[in-house]
Amino acid sequence: MRALLRLLTITAVAVLFVSCEMVQDLLGTSSDDASGGGSDPNDATFSSSLYRLEGVYEGVSTVTADLGASPRDVYYVFSNLSGSRVNVGDAITESYVLWGPNDRVQAIGQHFSPSAFPESRYTPAIRGLPPGRSQVVPQTVRESVGSDAVGASSVAWRALSSYSVGSTERLYTNLDGSKFVEATVRALSSDGTREVYIWVDDVIYNSEGLIDAAYEALADRFLKSGNDNDIYDWVTTIFGAPWGIHDSPVSLIPSESDDIHILLYDIEEGYAGYFWSKDNVASTYYGGSNERLMFYIDHTFFAAQDGPTWDISDSGPADMVSTLAHEFQHMINFYQREILRDPDNYFRVDTWINEMSSMVAEDLVADKLAIAGPADGRLGSYIIGAAEYRVTDRYPDGSNINVIVTYYALYYSFGAYLSRTYGSQLFTEIARQPIAAPAENIDGSSNGNGEIALRSAIEAVTGEAAPTLDELIRRWAIAMFVSDDPTATVPFSINESDGFISSQTNGTTYNLESIDLHGYWNDFSAAGFSYRGPLIFVYDQALVGLSDRGNAFFLARERGSNLFQEAVDIPDGVTLTVLSRESQ
Amino acid sequence: MTRTWFFFGAALVFLSVVLAIVPARGNHEDPPSVPDETNRTIRVRGRVAYLGNDPHSFLAINLFEPLDGNGTFRLYGPLVDVLARNQQQDTVTLLIKITRESPGPGFPPEAEVLEIVSPDE
């Protein structure tokens, strides 16, 4: 009997142990990461012919670098991983002084004449943000809300309707249905399985000089017959299907919905487009639901022309084509992660990783569409925003347009680094991640679902433990800084000498444009100056506050040689990476 | 002997409970019921973040312990701006009043922030 008891006890303990492991797995608290495979995932080898890694420092330190006989410039890369904003400049040495926005022009290490650069091709547009709304105010809930057993849509699902050119319908543009446009299908295209319908607001139709061929060109870019030849193919290959099976047949549009509807209307206020999941829900839940797979594009941007005649390759319409990929990713993300992989808990994806994925979607299709990728318009803003804002935040409501643009630039820049380092497959893996519930760490902090999804996706791609998010952010800064050297190697390389960094997902090759940040510029002509390349601060004009997860670059010594030494007092939580570069 | 049988029985019960609990963690066939909690005031702890895609992203708290099956509450009220500007990504304890149930999948319930309990503001 005792033997049986012992067996039962051992069995119970074993079951408990296994269940604990399962819980750990479910909570993502397994200690596998810590044990790793013997190597620290935060370690990375730096290799570059132009740059040399001189050391990484924290706390009170003495930076030491043997520069050799040939002149080299010494750069400090500060990465604030402290969890709060710090004042790096104030804390390093007394020779650093604070600067404010009015001193910014003097803080810049490299000056370039605005006339040395081409005119701004196009002002980066915001994806999202319909006009005049800082917060969505939902309508009063109908009785059926909250239960899938009642409240079936009183009309046939419009998502399953067929339309033809000339079909008209009222399409809602807010949640309760009090705002709408009367719209007509002006173009459609099919891949043989599904259709894309281009709806145009009847009020604006014919008022901005476009003919139906323009809408047909847009439909053609999004969907056409054949494989691997349109935005639908390229974006779904990476992120997955925009809709499919789900277990809410009453509240959500039918699983078999697969036609895509795009409404062009005057969104106003400089915003390019948006996806709104209200349209995936029965109109019994939201009176403003159009009950279909749908997103919205600004007609005025689409109608903008560079010359006397409109062409879809003009900067405005080309940017709207790029926006199709951006908003389509949001549509897919909603289904893949928030419906398919989180049917019960109503978790939602962190905004920063959702927006980052959409910026990467634009990037991935740019080469295929022969249009300028987001790098053109975004990296200039990243130059300024790298130190100022936290990439894992979203701008607070009410922020001005410059702040909003800068956040998008950060999302793009970080996504550009990640996609060039881990390939397109990384974003496939991100789209497959269930939305992790947050768990409180022993120090009271927690990891957001964006961070957890990103690190899990890296592990799926590499088969190895992922670096921490903080380490990824530090590497991102260094990769951006040394991007004028095509010989830099992964994970610090975003610039290949042949101009593209290629990767494959499900048999499709994606070519991402090489990035040399030193070739991008931010036009502050309104403030009287322009600036190209990473924003490099210098002694006597030091950095003001450095945002948590912000990165800042300093020129510590110009044309130095032999032994370089400097005492530094680095704020807690800030990492200093010291690089040297052959002087020019 | 009686005590031995008692322990044996207790172990069997314990084992059956454990075996019953473990697989239930992965069972998503029965969606959680969401009782009408409107106007209920409750203290919750979790992580503050913007969720969803712009422009329909919203500030929310992701709870460390889901409440009646809900892991996320969309936040409203004057204190939301304070949270958005100072506490994104932070762990907070909030006193909230639930103002609206979840209207359906993909749409979390909503709550007004009555007080930022911790960290103190």
C-alpha cells in the first residue's frame, strides 16, 4: 500500500510539475530564456570596416579607446533603457550643457544647405486619424450586445453582396451611423476568387479631375488575376488572410466574407486612410457598421498630381497605393490576432507594433510596386525623434501633427531595422502570435503584448533566444548610425552594397531598400535650417532629456588619435556605446 | 489502515482535481459569460497602453487578472490624459467604474477612471 501511495504521490507531484511548466509556458515565464544555450542573446558581434566598437559602458566609467595614429572621430551612442526619461547631457560631464528647442540649430554637428537637397517630394501622410476626432464615442449599446445568441442582423449580410460598377449605396463613416456618404462603385477588379470594389463619394466624384481609369488603376494595384502580382497577394503572404473562420456568427460578418471594399472620400486634415473594425461587426451592434471588409482612403491625396496630368505614379497617388498595404495590414491584424487568436479575452494588440507592422507592409511592397518606400518620407522625422519619443508609446490624443508624424517615423524606423535584420518572415511570425496577457514582474514592471510578440517571433525565426527589447532598441540605434558603411554586419546592418536586403516568405521574395541614414534629411526650413543624417550632438551643445527607449548620438572627439580617455557619469539605466570612425 | 485509506482517497481526489484543472486551461470552447457589470466600481491592476490601430486606438488597461473573462478595459474620463502622457507601459492600480460591457469580439468593455491609485499622481 505504501508503495502505491508513493507512486500516487510521485504521480501527483509529476502532474503538478508538468502543470506548472504548462502554466509557465502559458504565462511566458519559462526560464528557458535565462539558461539559453550557453550564449547570451544580448551579445552581438560588431563588425564594420569604417567603424570600430570601442566599448559599452554603464555608470561611472572611464571611456578608453586606442584610436591609433590615423585620425578617428569618437561617437557616443546613449540608449536610455531606464524606464524613465533622463537628462543625459547634464549627467555626463560638466562640459555638456542643456539646450532647448531654440538652440537646436546650434546643437547640430553637421550643417547642410537646404539648396543642396532636392525639394521635399511629398509630405508624409498619416495613416489613420479621420478629421476632427480625438476620441471615438461609441453609441448606446443595443439590447443584443454582449450575447451572440440574440440580435442577429436584420438584413442579409452585406459582406456577401455582389456589386458592379455603378452600384450605389450609403456608406457610414462613423460608429453610430450619423455620418455617411452616398457612394458609387467606380471600379472593381477580381483575382477569380474575390473582388475589390472601389467606392467613390458621389459628392467628390468628378470634382478633382479624376476619370474612372484612375480608380481602375488603384483596383488593379490591389487585386488582379494571377499569383504574386498585387498588394493582396504580397501582404497576405506575409500577414495572413484578412478574414475567415470565427466563432461569432451573429456578431461578426460571415466567415466566408472575402471581398474587399475601399471607400475614397475626403477624409480631410491631411490624413491618408484608415481601417476601422466597426465594419467587421453586425450593424445591430454598431449602426455605423458597413458590414464588410473595408478600409478608407483619402480622395484628395489620391487625386493630387505632380504635373499637368495625373498618373498613378505621381507622389500623391503612389503614396495612397502604399497606404493600401498599410491599412490592409491593420485589417489582417484585427482578424489574425484579435479575432482568430484571442476569441475570449478581448485583448487588443499594442498600437505601436500594429502600426510598425503596417509601416513594414508598405516597405515590403514598395519595390514590387516600383514606388518609393516609406523610408523617403519617414527617416527624416526619425532623425529628430530618436531621442525625443519612446517607440513603444503612442502619441497622446491632442498631440500636434509634428509629434504624430514623428511617432510614425519611429515605428517605421524600428520596423525597418527589424525587417532588414530578421527578414520578412519576422512579421509573419508576429502576425501569428496570440496576444499575451500581461504578467507583473517581480519589480512591478510588466511586458506588453507587443514586446512579447516581437521576441517570440524572433525566437521562431532564429531558433534562438531573443535579445531583450531594450537590447534590440540599442542595436537599432547603432545600425542606423553606422548605416553609411555597407560592410557592417548583422545585427548592425541595414545597408547592403547592392542596394537591397532580400528575404523570402512562403516562396515570395521581398526586396527591402538599403538604408543609409546619413543620406536622409529633415527639412526644418521653417525654422531656418535643414539637417542630414543622424542628429549628432556636440560638446557645449548637449542633449536635453532623453526619452526612455530613446537613443542619442554625440560627437565626443573629432579627429582624435592615439589614446582617448574621458570620465563619464552615465545615468542609471542608460547604456553608452562608444564607436569610432575614420575621420573624413 | 484506516488512515492509509484516507490518504489514498485524498490523493486520488487531489489527483483527479489536478487532472481536471490542467486541460481546462487550454479549453476555449465555452466563451466566458459576461454578466452585466455596468456601473460597478472596482480596483484593478494592470498595464496601461494604447491598443488597436490608429485612429481607433485607445488607451486601455490590460489586467494582470482578467475580470469576468475580460482582459482589457478601454479607459475614459479626465484622468485618461494623465495616464496617456505619463504612464504608458507602466503598471498601475486604478479605481474604475465599468460603464459599458463589451459589445462583441474585438471590442473591450469600457470603464471610467475614477482614481489612479498607484503610482500616485
